[in-house]
Amino acid sequence: MDLIIKLIRRCKNNDKEAFNDLLSRHEKFLYQFCYGLTRDKDEALDIMQETYLKVFRAMHRFDENRPFLPWHKK
């Protein structure tokens, strides 16, 4: 089983360590994406924080048959 799926399943059980691990694996990509939109370091970091909160709140709705990266960019 894919490590990301294992982490997601743990996240769905409110495992905060798994959530931190999952997001840290995508942190660089997310920062580059946010910075590309804003061209401002602080604004990019703010967007990342908002994204993390939304992902945490919506994790129970994530479909494990779909890729995580595009889902968490929404």
C-alpha cells in the first residue's frame, strides 16, 4: 500500500503526527505553487496555512482512489 494512503488513513483517524508528515511531504510543492500565484513570501505562507486548515477539516471526505496532490490544491 502506498505510504501516502497509509498516512491519509491515519489522518482520518485524527492522527496529528500523520497529518504533519503528510503535509511536510508536499510543503515545498505547495509553497512554490502559492508563491507562483502571489510573488510574495508572506502571502504564500498565509495561503499555505489556510490550505492546511482546509485539508485538515476536509480529510474525512478525501477519496483514497484519487491522487492527493491535486485534491489538496483545491
